[in-house]
Amino acid sequence: MKYFEEKIFKIIMIGAAVIILGVLVYIIGTIFYKGVPSLTWDMITKVPSGGFYLGKEGGVLNAIAGSVFIIIGSLAISLLISIPLVMYINFYLPKKSLFSNVIRFSLDILFGVPSIVYGAFGFALMVYLGIKVSLMGGIITVAMLIMPIMMRSLDEVTRLLSRELPDALLSLGSTKYEMTKVLLRQLMPGLMTAILLAMGRGIGDAATVLFTAGYTDNIPSSLGQPAATLPLAIFFQLGSPVEEVQNRGYASAIILTVIILILSFSARYFSSKFSKNKI
Amino acid sequence: MIIPNQQLETLTVNPAKEINRTAPLKKVMNNHTIRIENLNVYIEDQHILKDINLAIPEKSITCIIGPSGCGKTTFLKTLNRMHDETPEVKIKGKVYIDDLNIYEKGVNVIDTRKKMGLLAQRPCPLPMSIFDNVAYGPRIHGTKRRKAINHIVIQYLQYVGLWDEVRGRVRSPASRLSIGQQQRLCLARGLAIEPEYILGDEATSSLDPLSTKIIEELFIKLKEKYTVILVTHTLRQARRIADYIVFMYLGKIIESGPTEEFFNNPKKQLTREYLSGSFS
């Protein structure tokens, strides 16, 4: 009986692993199988021409550019807010501070808010501020979406930091600010992970940009213009009755996946470069 | 010497002849000294240090010994105000460093810490190169000129005997050094801020015997210029390098005095028991 339990449990565990791998292979297999034939050079170098959504010439460069602009902008905004916040609750406030608990709790709530709610909120905010549907609006809304995840994951790694390094720095007579600067260096790999997680959520999200960044066939040339995004491009193309256009939707999915991979690998490369001197 | 204050004068004028080390006993009462009066430390509701009265003589090695949990490290941390970072620690009493009570209002905590070079239990190099580790302190305290920094770094790396070992690779990460080398680097880093006192918190407990020996020799060299206060729980180490011993038990100072006297002629029953190993 003992051995029987052991066996059953082993089968369940292996089964779980197989299911996860299967799902991954199925997703990647589908987008590649359907998308690769339509993945032409034109797809990534041209903006849609007149009849693009009916199967005529063009590409999704508008969406690629829009997605990249939005994610870079929103990462910049959320880094500027996340780093000071996380440093404050970890290094400036005492360990058992009520305020830092309140902040962590709020971040958990914000993290659970669905992206369509951010989209609606972002839209309302834009109306209030008098911003039109634009790249700017998309950047602000996506920044709100990814900030909680960035802060939370940066906070997790920061809390894991041992007390020794801060103590060593303080005993050398560093101010808190000087200490924080050195600790940030130590936290670089954790910061990169936080950026990657945030980026993964931000770049693939359709609901936030639906109302706020809009959609256009052109590459935005200023913050005030609307911007297309890859998730929306995929959505519109897959919704087309024309088979060729549907396959282009899968090709766009490949592009989105590859962009995320490129960004992740380069982030990892730079983080290892910057943190060469880490312990 | 570490002696309860009231006994200080007597001990000060009594040059301990049997101590084979040269201890500048006469200078005890001048400026460069640490005096602790009625120090009580509480962590939350626990009374950690009880009525500590102590004077620590300059340019000598003072070892604080005692069983684990007796408050040795807590005591050491009160000397450079590291308890400031933990609000649940309450400190009452006076700690005079160079005749300045560091717990008085308006005392600059950075200046206090600058006077104290701390060597921690485990070496903790900063996440930067060997050179930058030593240069860090002088840089944050305002030395900007490249030449001056170079000079300081080389000087202190030489002082701890690390210069010849790392000569060609001072720009490589400090984490690549062996643990013994890291501890010496941490010492050099602490010395580079030009402290007057060196605090060691079981500074050799994570090191191999050879590195321990090197660090101990450094401590002996250091006492020519600095006042060294070490926490240790190896009695043999205390015996080897200390000029004065403070024995603490459950937050109280049980006995203190010159090393030879302390080991050969302990006055309290508790000390005798501790020395004979009936508890540790």
C-alpha cells in the first residue's frame, strides 16, 4: 500500500509536468504552424496598406513600433516610481513599520486589479486631464498596470538582502542615501527580473491600451498621436474572416513572442554586465 | 584597561608589571578613550545590558568574552550607534567617546561611526572592485582627488598585507578573494576612513586557522595606532592577543582586568567556572 501511494503520487507529479510542457508546445506549435508561412519580411518592415485587413499588402510595423514605444515609456515611468518606493519601505522605514505594511497590502490589491479596469481608469483619467487617445495615454496606463508587479518583485528581492551589507556600509559612515546607491548595485539582478516581469505583463496586455492608445495604421511620431499595439493587431487580424489575414495574426503573435525574448535576453545580458562585481 | 570606573584610578596608576605587553596605562584618562557610564540596553521588553560601567584604555586590545547571548555584540553595537537602525532597542546611560557622549542629542551619528572601524563576523565586501572597496570610505567622506585615493588604497592594502597578493588585479571584484583575504580587505576598508577605534565582532570566527593568525597579528599591529575592542568567544584567542579582558554574563560585567591577572587569578567564582569550562 505504501508503495502504491508513492507510485500514484509520482504519476500525478509527472503528469502535471507533462501537461505544462504540452501546453507550451501546443501554443508555440500553433502560432508557428499557422504563422510562419505568413511571416514575411514585409510583415515587420511595412505599415498596413489600404487593403491590408482584406489580405492585401502591408505589415504590422505600426504595431511593433507602438508596442515598443509604450513599453519603454511605461517601464521608465514605473522604474522612476518603483525604485524610490521600494528603497524607502525597505531601508528607511523600520522593519515592522505599519506604513510599509499598508503599502505592501495596497500593492497586492493593485496587482489583482484586472487590466481592463486599468484601461477604464486610464481612460477616465485621460478625459479628466484632457489627453486624447494617444501614445502618452497608453504609456501612462500601462505604467499603472505594471507598477505593482515591478514594486512587488523588487520588494521581494530587496527583503532577501542580508543585513550584513547595509550594516557594513553604515558602519563606514555612509548616509542612508549612499548606502542605498551601493545596495541598488547589489540588487541589479533582482531589478532586472522585476523589469522583465513587468515588461512581460505590459507588452502583452490588450485591454489597457484598447481605450487609451487606440489603434492606427501609422507609426506614431509624437506622444500625442494614437499608437497601435501588437496585442490589438493580433486581435483585429484574428477577427478577420479572411484566412490570409488570420494567419498574419499568428505571424504577429510570433513577432510579439520574439520581441519579448529579445528584450529578456538583452536585459539579462546587461544585468550580468553591470553586476559583474556583485558578490 | 577595562575596569569599573570607580576602580579606574587605582588601576591607572598601577602599571601592571606582570603584563609582558606594553600597555600605555598612563594615557588611560586622557581624551582618546571610551568611557561607559550606567549603560542599560533594552530590546523590546528584554533587559539586555545591565548597568555597564567601563573604561576602555587606548592603544591596547580589549577583549570582551562571555557565553553566547550575554550581550557582547549588543554592547559593541552601542559603541558605534548601530542600534539606531532598530527602533525597538532602547538605550539608557552614557557612552563617552573622546569625552563626547555619543547618545546626547545633536551628536552626528556619521561622525561617530567614522571614528569606529567595524570588522564584522563574516567579511562582507561591497559589490565592487577591490580598489573601490577601500576607496569607498574616503570617497563618501569627501576625498575626491584621484591621486590621494590611489595613495590611501595602496597604503592600507599594504598595511593589511594584501597589496602584494592583489597587486595586478585591484580592479577585479572583491568577491573573488578568498574569505581570509576578504576579511583583511574589510579591515583595510575600515582603516581607510581613518578611525580611532577598531571594533571586531568575532572577526575571526568564520576564518581558517591561518587567516585567523594573520588577522590576530594585524590586531596586535593595530594597537600601536588604534584602540582595539574585540568580541570573541574563544578564550584562547583572548589570551593570545588581549591586553585587557572584560567578562560578561547575562548582560552584566562580571569581571574585568589585565589579561594575565584575569586568567591566572580570577576573583569571582563565576569567572573561575567559565574559565574552567563548566559553562560556555
